[in-house]
Amino acid sequence: QNLLERMVGLFSENEQDRQYLIDLSINELITRLLQQQSRDLLLYNSQRARMECGLTHVLEHIEHNLTDPLNIDTLCKIACMSRSKFYQQFKLAFGQSPAQWQQQLRLKKAYEQLKCGKPVSQLCYELGFASPSHFSRLFKQAYGKTPKSVMMHIKGK
């Protein structure tokens, strides 16, 4: 979302380095799209064939313990990797840290539950967020709108 907003801003500016910054932004967008595509492909294959690899087990653990704080030592044991190797492999495979992955899953689940009419404050604590304001800030960064606006939009239909 932030990248797209930056790109729109670049297209409307008239600075000397504008074309260079636009090229960099396009490269970043392509890189992120490829990371997302490879992440989706890996997830699809791991769910379809249930590949027996450490990172697949880590993803399952994170998903089944979504509301709990991440314990990196536990994840390293599940993946059968050292801490540095685990971070390296996770980042390489998914383009983000385990904490970012967990946060993304939490926000997706929150979005689904908001569409069902679940109250924001209850939802935020159930998904392991520290406070409703922190949750709202992260939600808005991810979806470009507040949790309450999503609820209002759903109720308005």
C-alpha cells in the first residue's frame, strides 16, 4: 500500500530524479510481486502435498498458535535449524520475518472476522494484539482503512 502511494506521488512530482525514482519503485513492485507469487506457490505446494520440511511445520505451528507470542527458539527446534539459519531460510522463502508472517495472518483473520460483525476491541485481544489502537494502526497500514470502517461498510450492505 505504501509503495503504491509513493509511486502515485512520484508520477505527480516534477523533480529532476523523478524517472530514476520511478524506475526503482517499479523494480521494487516487481520484486514484491514475485516474492508474493513464490510465497503463494510454496504455500500451495506445502498444503497440497504436505511436504515434510521444517518450514512447513513452522508455518503450521504459527497458524495453530496464532494468538500466542512467537517463541523463536521453539520455531528453530521445529525447523531443526540454528537461529541464524532459520531466519535466513524463512526470509528467503517468504520474504519476511516470522513475526511479520504471524502479524499478516492475524490481520487476515481479523479482516474475515470483522466482516462477520465481531467487535474490534474483542477481536484485537483474541488475536493477541497489545491494544485496540495498535491493532487499528497495523490494520490501516495493511488494508488502507480502519477496522471500524470495514465493519461499517459490511453493516451498510
